[in-house]
Amino acid sequence: MNRRYGLLAVLLVIAALLLALATRLPRSTTAERATPTEVPESALMLTWQDGRLDPERASVPKGHRVNLTLVNHDRDSLSLMLGGYQDRVHVDLAPAGTWRGSFVADLPGDDFAWMHEGRPVGVLRVTGSHLEEGHR
């Protein structure tokens, strides 16, 4: 009879351990899973000709993925960088070349300068609030 109680005690301890482990496992429900939000897109086309950027001023909405196309109509190579976004937009383009790329315009402001050889040649305005939605 003692043997049965001993076996029962061991089984109860094992069951308690398994139950404790099961309650600590992470649970995943479909309600908790975040659905990925799509980033809206904006297209921006710039041309470089006769040492000038066209358009000289452009704007895009904050939070949009900017699909940028840059066309060099000059006879010289072009190196163009977007201040404030220089880690994302720095273009080296051969004469008569076209460059395509994209970046998320997540920094709002009126004065992001397109820089060529250390001088501003245009401005990109990123419209929208600097406040995160839901914050005041």
C-alpha cells in the first residue's frame, strides 16, 4: 500500500510541474497579432540640367515611402545628397543617367536641402506633424 501512495505522490509532483510549465508558456492569439500596416507611397521625379535641379522645390507627406527618380541631363556627372536624409539619399549619377530609389520620409520639416558640391540646389519639404499620432 505504501508503494501505491509513493507512486501517486510522484505522479502528482510530475503533473504539478507540467502544469506549472504549461502556464508559463507564451500564448499567441489572432487578436494579439499585429497586422502589418502598409506605408503609403509618393512618387517624386527630379531632373538635373544646366547645373539646376527641377523642380527646385518639392514636397511629400510625412510617413510616405518616396519613390524617387533622378535623371541627369547634363554632360557632367552628378553627386546629389539630401540633407537630413543623407544616410538614405546620396546619389552619384553618370551623364545622361537615371537613378531610382526609395526612402521613408519620416522626418517632417520645410528645409531639407538637396546639396551638390557643398551648395544647396533645391529643397524638399516633408509635410505633417512632428508629433506622433496619439501624443499631445
